[in-house]
Amino acid sequence: MTDTLSARPVEAASFTIPQERKVVTAIPGPRSVALHERRLAVVPTGVATTLPVYIEKANGAIVVDVDGNHFIDLGAGIGVTTIGHTNPAVVAAATEQLNKVTHTLFTVTPYEEYVRVAELLAAHTPGDFAKKTVLVNSGAEAVENAVKIARKYTRRVGVGVLDHGYHGRTNLTMAMNFKAAPYSTGFGPFAGDVYHAPNSNPYHDGLSGAEAAKKTIAWFEKTVGAYDLACIVAEPIQGEGGFIVPAEGYLQALQAWCTENGIVYISDEIQSGMARTGAYFASEHFGLVPDMVTSAKGIAGGLPLAGVTGRAEIMDSAFPGGLGGTFGGNPVAAAAAIAVFETIASDNLLAEATRIGQTLTAGLARLAAKYDIIGDIRGIGAMIAIEFVMPGTGATTKEPNAAAVNAITAYAAANGVLVLNAGTYGNVIRFLPSLVISDALLEDALGVFDAAMATL
Ligand code: PLZ
């Protein structure tokens, strides 16, 4: 065992699948191809697939397809299996809960696991004040509920969002996304009273946080007026938008303006939260104490669960019965979430996220020195991205290079590395590995990226 591996909190021996890349067929292999044919007959084309490789099992940072190929998973199901695939603590907690009680509906007859998750979210989201949490099933549903509550609390209707943001696929959240295609094209009419303001995008706008905030605030003041805004919903690091990290001071200035004007500040931490960036919630890196935080994805280790956590007085503004849903805060998902919180603490996973960020950024910097199509490397902790530009445009127009991203991700997949793209122009590769991935696996994957870029 190498030093890197022995430094891992989860010993290699505790993985049930060897943490190694192994390609034994063409990608996709024959069994995946056969399954894909069946799928095309019965699953609509609107449910697209990045890579038609059908997965049979997974553990830690490795997923295994039906043809026996072992992939290094650098996407973790878009940042969901943050504490590793089939984490033993999650599997044990969910299995035990399945055998105790699978469902009652919390708003009919409640159970302790929901309450415990609410306590854990109150303890781990930023801010030292009384907080309450409503649990739901998906990120989009969390955003919808956050907006409902903010509107009820403020008795205002306007919803402010930022350019390059992403918030979901429901009717309201479609209207909140920056990108129309493919999320909302043809699906209207859309919810009204949603206002899209310029964001902070340091690599492209070159503005300081204060300058960018001035621009955003001026836009809201002219286009909506602070008085009509119930809330601003913003991701601390924009996920689908390409891991855009705002300039220093930007979000703080935006929140200060919200507070002065009675606007509820909502941090959408669905992609950036739950230990992903080396803090429980990324807002902490920016000195933000949001009025409300949405969480989902990594919260329950792969089971469907999401939440809205906020100041008690805001959360209590909805009338009794105003919030709920059949499956929200399901006992099995809630039990899994408790195990996730416990594992982050017991396995020191915040520090692991920081380690992963250091390894990735150093490795990617080596590649950037070799390949001028790498325009920017950014992100925090285990949420790192590279933006690709056309050759020779890095110092000038920074023209998006989606073709490079498509070629590199295809090469990586064919060589046993699963990685996701992102960005409004599809020219970003994002790394969202699980926090149990070793440096050795990361270096192996970086070698594949090097080889991929050498072919371009
Ligand atoms: N807010 C910040 O990242 C989900 C979308 C995957 P749901 N992002 C991945 C896809 O193509 O559907 C997301 C997010 C942020 C909200 C959401 C929505 O979360 O759980 O997908 O509804």
C-alpha cells in the first residue's frame, strides 16, 4: 500500500470492489449496447444519457458496468455519492430502517429520523440562530419550497436569480434557470415574477466582487425594485453553470443589500453543500450566513432526500398544512442522511475534500502548462473544474471550446474514467469525485486526461 492510500481514512481493505480502473471491452460493451436498445424502445428520448454504459454495482470511487468494466467515477452521480458508493454506514442505516418502518408520512404520523435530520441541518448550516427544516424529495422541490416560504414571509412575489444559475426542472425552477436549452425549450408557459441578474464571473468579466455586486444590485433596483423582491436564490458556486466561483466579497455584498431591503437570501447549496467543498456548506467560504439553505444530492448518500433549512421565524410563516408531500423526509432516506452526517465527522471527510482539491488543482496546473486550451482551473475542495478555450484565445476572447470537452470526456470514458461536463457553453469539465477517492486514483485519472489532450 502506498503512503497516499494508507493515509486514507477508509482503509483500502474496507472496499468491497478493488479501487482500480479496468477496461475489458469496448465502451459501451455488448451487454450495455443490448440494454440500450431495450431502453430506447421504452424510455423517452427527453431522458438523455451522457454515457450509455449500464451500471451493475459500485463501491467507493469505482463503478462497474454490466460488461465488467471498472470506471473511476469522477462525477459521483452529479455530486450525490459524496461519501462513496454503497458506503457501509449508509447501507447499514438504510437496511435497518427498511426493516423497522419504511413509510408513514411525516404529516400523518411522525418519526424520529426526520427530526434528527432537521437537528443536524440546523447544527451544520451557517448561522447561530434558531433554524427549522422541511424535508422533500428533490433539489427542485427544495427550491420551490424555499420560494414559497420566502413569499409567504415577505408577502412579496419577485424571485431574483443570477445568470448562469441552475435550480431544477419543475415549472418554477425552469423559469429560474439561465439556460433554456435543453431544460425548458418547448415546455412553457413558465412561472412569472422571476428576474435574472448578471452574476460575478471573474474569469470573464474581470470585475472585483464589489464591482460585480454593484452591477447586480443596480440591475435588480432598476428592473424589479427591491420592494417587490421576496427572495434572491443563488448558488455560492454555480454548479451546472461551470463551477463559477464569484469574486471575493460579491455574495456578501449581495446578501447585505438583501438584508437592508427585507429580501430573503437563499443559498442554493444543492450541488455545493454537504462537505463537497471542505466545509459542510460552501457559503462558509464566502462568509455568508444565508436566511435559508437548500440541500439535496449528497445529503443521503444516494437516497432521494432534500431539505430547506432557514431562520425559524421565516420557516414558520407558512400556515399549518402549507408544506408537505407524500414522500418528503422518507424514513429510509432520513436514516441514510443521519449516517452521512456521522460519516463526514468520523472519517474526517471535510479534510479529504480539501486534499482532493489540492491534488486535482496541482495535477491540472501541470496539464495547463502543456495545453493552451485549458483557460481556467477553479473551484474549492472536491468541486473543481477546467474551462476549455479555443487554442490561442486564452489571453483574449476566451472562446468556448466544447469540441475539446466532448473529445476528452469520450476518450476518458473509453479508458475507464467517468467525468461530467458543465458550463453554459458546454466547455467545462467538472470534477465531483467522492471524498473517499485516493490520490493514486486521481493521479491515474489525470494521466488519462493528459493522454486525451495529447490526441487533440
Ligand atoms: N439546484 C444547484 O445543481 C441539480 C441536474 C441534473 P434535483 N443539478 C443536477 C439534471 O440534468 O437534471 C440542482 C442543482 C442546483 C437545484 C438542482 C435540482 O436538483 O434534485 O435534480 O431536482
